[in-house]
Amino acid sequence: MGKRRKCRDKANCFRKLELLEKTLAGMTAKLERSRFLEYVEYVGDEKLMLRRAFRLGLLRGAGTAIGFTILGAVAVYLLRLAAASNLPYIADFISRIIEIIEKRG
């Protein structure tokens, strides 16, 4: 820590204090707007963090499974359309793929 100096120019010292108060008030307002205190409380509560992370993991997993199922159904539908188009080699190949998918499903 530095040495404390006496303030000889009172007006200059008051201006500096006012500037410091204004800066602190601005920082306090920004922290309140960003809900910093709530974040600190959230980070400090490990049970709450674990519960929220678990729920988010379940939702992400379910969303991935549903999305993959929908994309797979669309892919199979498009493959059936391509197989029905009577393209010489491609239609036979795609019909074999569809048969394999139907046997496993």
C-alpha cells in the first residue's frame, strides 16, 4: 500500500471523490442490470447447478433423438422415391438399402 497523502487542494480532492462516486455508481448499476449477484448465488449452489445441468442434458439428448428420428424418416422417404424412379443401377442399390433397413427395423 502506498503512503497516504493529505489533500492540500480541497476543491480538486472533492472533484476526484465525486468522479470516484460516479464511477462506482455506474459500475454498481451495470452489475445490478447484469444480475451479477444472482449469478454468484447460482454458482455457489452446487445442487442447483447439478440439477439444471442434468435437466439440460436430458433435454438435449431427447432433442437429438427426436431430430435424428425425423431426419432418418425423411431420408428413408427420399430413398423410396429415388428407388421408384426406375434409374438403372441406382434404383437397385437403393431398394437393397431399403430392404436392409426394413429387416432391421
